[in-house]
Amino acid sequence: MGRHVAMLRVQYTPWRLRDADWTTMRDTVAERTIAIVERHVPGFAARISHRAVWTPSDLEARFGLREGAVSRGELALDQMLFMRPVPGASCYAMPVPGLFLCGAGTHPAHGMTGLSGLHAARAARLRVG
């Protein structure tokens, strides 16, 4: 009672770091992230009693997410909207009749929980009639 859980997610961190590795940068990135929240929510940092920091390499090792990409690919211009997950296999309908794809690899990706499933269901309904 009186406790809360906050999850902070950094939108993008590189898989390979230029001048360091994730074992040495894990806490640095966590501290910088908490400092940004602290600027907007004074007292936030002082209330943290425990933290777990998962780097891209941790996400790959623990959950099998290639290069730690929770969105099954980066949300770059070549993977947006009608090109997600790849051109020719977008708009939820797959080349296999009756197979529709939804999840983090489809539009709108991981940031809109459940929305890709809704879009896939609508696409299936339109195709099946």
C-alpha cells in the first residue's frame, strides 16, 4: 500500500555503443533517464526504492528480441505505415489465405497496445465478409 511502479522506456538506444559497452553504460543511461523525469517531476528520483535496467542486449538474451528491438524493427521511415513489417507483407493480410498478422511488428507497432490487433481483425472481417 502506498507504493507504485513506474516503467521508463527510452525510445531508442543503439545495439552497439561507439566507445563503451552496455555493462559499463547501463547505470549511466538509467541515471540520465531518471534525471530527465526528475526535471519534470521533482522528488521522483528520491522515491525510487528499486530499479531494474534492461539494455538491448538484456532484451535479446531474456526475451529473444533481436538486437533488443521491442517493436520488431526500428520505427524508421522505411518501416512506417504501409511498409510495416515489410513492403508486400503489410496491411495485416499475409500471402497465406486467411492468415492475418498483428503485434509489435505491424502498424502502428508496440506503442499502441492492442491497436494492431484491432486493425487486423477489421482487415479480416472485410476480406471474409
